[in-house]
Amino acid sequence: MGTVEHLATCIEQDLCALFPAMYKNPRKKLATMIAALIETRSCNTMERSARLPIETERAESRYAWIERFLSTDTIDDMDVMEAMTRRLLPTLSARGQTLMISVDQTSLDAGRAIAMMSARIGERALPVFWCVKNAKGNRPIKNDLPLLERLQTGVPDGVKVMVLADRFFGSSERVSAGQRHGFAYRIRLKGNLTLTHQGGELSVDERARLNLHGLIDVDLCNSGVITNIGYVHDKGHAEPWFIAMDTVPSRATTLDYGLRWSIEPMFADFKSRGFRFQDTHLQRPERISRLLLVLTLALTWATANGQAVQKKTTLTGSLKQIARSALSFCKQGLRYLIYCAQSFK
């Protein structure tokens, strides 16, 4: 049995525990795609197709197999992630921790943009939900707001969520959505946005000149959305932070925004430092989204099993053990992927 075939068998067993309602055939194909991705560590379609354990020598047939999988409607990417989120988020908040959810965007090129939501684990993050669009320039905020609605379905009762978002998402719509869902938030604002406070108007970046380190009950962009805003500009940093928040502004609450950076190592794992996501030639948003699903499951599965290999233990197919192991990889990250792949050779 080849490496990919053996990996696919192990992964399929775990997927069966994670997604019992998924049909057998698409689940088997999903496991095969994950296994091929782990083995090649590449999102290039031709490289992955060459490792597929299917009975054909024709490159066109292998390529077509991947194309059919990426375009099938028997798997709904976000439904799969909702099921995953309902299992993983309780593990993150088992000891009463606040769930740190980062929202950011990345791109494959000038015309394909991805809004990504991730959950912080230690110094790193795992993907939760995403939205892929063909877009040039800034994406409309309304396209990304449904991510918060999906997130709410997986949050355990009584658990606090803090949403951390970059200034690309800094808008009254985003603040209003966080308030509507009952989430705490730290959202960076652009300096040219208009604030209304105590009957007067000023731009966000005028706060630095006026030495206003905290404003309470500010109307953001004359939208009727009321929020608090913190400000900090540390020595050695080129730009200040203007952070919309749900609590009283202070240096400590403003610096909470820095927890958002856990999403950056995750992007690196997806791209240059890991699975080479930028090497894909996919163009259609729905196919890119399907590839992201494969990437997410591959990263979670590989880090969980790789950690078990490093510790010289055997990981069963138990969902509880998979979740605990996957959520404890913290700083080690994709390094475990190597252990995972090598253990089957």
C-alpha cells in the first residue's frame, strides 16, 4: 500500500467520526485529497494528481478526478466547517477561556480575495470560516458579515467571544454586527474615518494630535453605531492603533488587538512556509473554497497526528483525542506535518 493510500485510509476513519452524516463516496474522496496534499505539501494540481492512488496512468484522468472533486455539490464547505466548529470551539473554551477569533483577508492574486476567520490556539490559529470572491480592490463588507452568523452557531452557551479585525474590516457595519451577536470586539480603524463625540466631529487620526487616548460613546461615521475607541502608539512603531472596542478604553484593552497576529503564521503555513497555496491555478471561487477546506482539514489532521508521532504515542480515531491534540500544537505548527508524513514511509 502506497503512502497516500495508507494516509487516506487513516484520514477517512477520522472523518467518519467527525462527519457521520457525510456520504461515504465524497468522504472517501475528501480523505484522498487530504492525503495527497499532506504527501506533496503543494496546492499545485498536477503535483497532487501524480500522487493519487487511482488506477490510471493518464495524467488527464488524474487531473479530471481532482476537477470533479473540486466542483461537486455533494460537499458543502461551510456545512463541514460548521460541524467541525461545533466540536472544536468547546475544547478551546473548556476552562472558561475567551474565544479569540481573528478576521483578516489574503489573496491569491489581484483578482481573487479571501476573507478568513480563524480561532487562536496559543500563538497560532486554525481556520474556522472563509469567503472567497473574485474581487479587485476592497471587498464589500456585506460579503463577510455572514461569517459572524456562522460563528455564532458553533459557540457554546455562556462562552465569551472576542472578534479581532484589521482596519480593512474597520467599519460601522462590522462594529454593529459584533454588537448584534453579543461578541466582544477589537477592530482597528482607518485614520480618515469620521467620529462624532459630545456634539463635535473629528477624524480618527486627529485623536493623536489632541492626545485623546480613549473616547467613550462615539458615533462612528455618523451611522448611529455607538462604540468606544482606544488609541496607542508605541515607540518604534510606524503607525498608531485606533481600536474600536466594546469596553472602556485603556492601554491594556487596546493592546488586546495584538492577539490578532496569530492568523499571520496560519497564512504562512498555507502559503510559502507550508502547503504553497499560491501555486494553485484555480480561478473559480467555489473551487478555491473547496481547496481551502482540504487545506484546513489537512493542517488539523497532520498537526494532531504529527504531535502524537513526536511523543511516540498512537492516536486513535477518537474525535476527542484529535481535537485535544490539534488544539495544543501552538508554536510548533506545521513542523509536525513532517513527522506525520515521514511516519508512514
